[in-house]
Amino acid sequence: MKSKFSSLIIAAALGLSGVAFSANALAEEGKLVGPITKITMAADGKSATAVLKDKTGAPVTITITDELTLDKFKDKRIVEGDEIRARFEKDGKNTSKSFKKTAGC
């Protein structure tokens, strides 16, 4: 009886973890390469928004929260006009997952 109950508990835990993983997997990921037209740092310095142009010239606003990219904004290693390769979660805020300058001379 105890082994059936523990098997049931394990199966339920695995099922719930599968549901949680599926919900995260459903979040759509966006990719974009384009120039920065505007960078706005938050007053507390813990986040920023950057507006990039996509292929059609339409503006796409991306929210950046990672410290490495924020430091690059602060010390001007990434500035308006730079071409950026960005990956982001399409979660309403377009939260950045990767935000890097494109390679080049």
C-alpha cells in the first residue's frame, strides 16, 4: 500500500513539473538585429529600455535588466546608433535574454 501511495506521489510531482516546464516553453522568443534609436535608463539604474528598429523600420522596445548590459550602457560601450543582436521573451515587456553588439570591424 505504501509503495502504491509513494508511486502516486512521484507521478503527481512529475506531472506537475511537466506542466510548469510546458508553460515556460510556450513563452515565445523574439530575435532582432537592428540599430538602437533610443536608450532610457531607469532612475534606480536597475533596468533600462532600448528601442531598436527592425527590418521594416518599425520600433521595438526591449526591457533590459541584466547587470552586464546595464554596465555597458553606463560606460558608453553600447550607445545609440550601435547595431545590436537581441533575443527577448515576448511577454508584453519584451524582456531581454541576450543583448550584444553585432560582430564587425
